[in-house]
Amino acid sequence: MPVFTYQAINERGENITGTIEADSVDSASTLLNSQGLIPSKVRKSGEIFGLGSTLSLKEKTTRIKTADLLLFTKQFKTMLKVGIPIVKILQVMEKHTENAKLKKICSQMARDISGGLRLHEAFRKYPKVFDELFCSMVQAGETSDSLYQVFDRLVMIIDHEHKIRSDIHLTLQYPIFVTIALIVAFFVLLTNVIPKYLKIFKAHKLELPLATKISDMLYQFLLQNGTSILIIFLLGLLALIFYFKTSQGKYVKDLIILKIPIVGDVFRKASISRFANIFEILQSSGIHVIESMKILSGTLGNKAITKDFDSVRIKLEDGRGIASTLEASKHFTPLVISMVAIGEESGNLNEMLREVTSHYDDEVAYSVKRLTEAIGPVLTIGLAIIIGFFALSIFVPMADLTRILR
């Protein structure tokens, strides 16, 4: 039977090492658990601890899906509730999570915590997976001995964010897909269908209508300059993608989004809902207002709103009230400012923030519905224009050709 070397934590919290015979690593871990030990590292004799489990820099800076993070947080919360130790939770998560990256993270975090790191410090090693909000709330939970309550609130935040983003993405996917399909259809018709008919029409020396002449001009233009246009388009697209990854590019992109009718309204209201929801939970978790504002700055989801919010936050640090500082922002509505002011004056800020969250969740849902209703007619008009254009280009001269051939 294979021999495994292990490091584990005994009932007194001491790190111990030893060897054990078992069929596999999982079997060795199970045997150690039955002996009252919490294994932190188990390897086959002759192998190096952690072999194959170390995350590369690329893996550490790669995000995971929100759905995977939500499931991870829910499972972590459930095991905290029944009193399972942190290291054991991470070991269980490593075995049962389906996400390969989370498996490695759980394995390394278990070793880090066994080595003396606190939970929030272990989370902070993976900033693209666990953001500042997540880590700060875990830190607050460790400090106040309310870790389960904090994870319960984190589940609420991630679930809330996931729902809003999913609604917006699902709404925007359809028009983007249809728009791309219309553009592809336009070029396919222009470069493959129209030229065949043009040869027939020109062979019979027909007087071409305006739509057919325009189609002919566009086709000739693409024929002579198509390669150059394609190269310029691809280079421009790549340049735009790289630019939008820069800090200034993200700001410009988000600012443009906010200026798009209806779409900008949806994103602005989603950011307000996110602000109120996270601020309320941070306050309930015992995090100071100034620290909460710093965390909120990175969670609003729009760089243009974040930049505006940062200027507001600086005024708050100078000693002004929350509502009075929000008045200086052009993105926070009078309703939000009034509700926050009432909450500050009455001492019920958390309750007011919950009301703001509820209100703007409904507003986002309504705006998404409006966006969906507005998109349909626009796409229908676009489709009608393309079909009508090519129909005139082909069927009008085709009718003339039919009369000639009779």
C-alpha cells in the first residue's frame, strides 16, 4: 500500500507531520480526519508538497464567473454555520468545487492559513477573484467575530449583482446579435448576390434605378478598396480594444455608455442600486463610513460615475455629511440624496439605503423593459431598410427585364 507524508493540525492547534498508509490522497485525508487531525498537506512519499497546485501569475490575475463565486460563498457560509474550522472548509471546497482555478486557490489558502495567515489576508492574494469589498468585509467579520453574518451578506451582494448584470446582458445580447447578423447579411448580399444580377442587367443595357446604381457603386468601391478597408477596420478595432483596457479608455467608454439614450439610464440606475445595497451592508457589518466610501469607489461598475464619486468622497473626508456631499454629484438623483439625508437625521440610514436599493432595483427592471420594447422597433426598421434597399435594387430592374424578354 502506498505511503503518504502529511502535515496536519492536531486538537491542540499544533502543526504536526508524519506518514500514513492509504490507497490515495483522499483516503489518507479521510484517515487523518478519523484520527482527529485536520490535514493541511498530503503527498505521496518522494513527491514535493504543493506540486502541481501552485497558481501562476496569469491564474492569479484571471477572474472567475460570478456564478462560481456565488456558489463558493454560499458553500463557505453553510459550513461556517455548522462550525467547521476554516482550514477544513477549504479542504472540503477543494475536493468538491468544479472550478479548477478555485480548487487550486482553496488548496493554497488552506496551506497559507495553516502557516499563520488570517482568512482575509489569504483572500487578498487573489484580487481578481476576491475584490476589495469581499476582503474588507471578511476582515470586518474576523475582527468582530461575526464571520458567518458577513458571508451571509456577501451572498446577498453577489446574488444581487449577478441578477442585475444578467438582466442587462441578456437584454443587450439580442440587439447586438441581430445588428451583427444584419451587417453580415448586407455585405453578403452586396458582394455575392448583387454582382450576379448587375451582370445580367448591364448585358441587356437596362436603365438602372437609383438603388441599383448605389449598390453598384458600393460593390465597385469594396472591390477596389476592400482589403485596405478590412485592414484599417481590424487595426482600428484592435487599437480601440487596447485603448478601452487603459484607465482613460475605460473612463471614456463608460462615459459614452451613460450618454446613450435609455441604455445610459439603465447603467446609471444599476450603479445607484449597487451603491445603496453595498453601503447598507458595509454599515451593518460595522465598517466605518470613510472606509466604506473607499471600498464603494471600486464597486460602482462605471468609471465615469466612480470618478465623480471620488470627488464626493474627498469632501466627505473633510468632515461634511453624506447627503450634502452627494449633492455635488451629477449622477446621484435628488431621491437618493433626500433618502440619505432623512436617514442621517433620523438615525435610520441603513433602512433608508434598503429602500433606495429596492426602489432602484425596480427602476432597473422597468428601464430594462423599456429598453427591450424600444429595441424591437429599431431593429425592425433596420431590417426593413436593408430588405427594401436590396429589393428595389433587384426587383425593379428585374421587372423591366421581364417586359423586354416577353
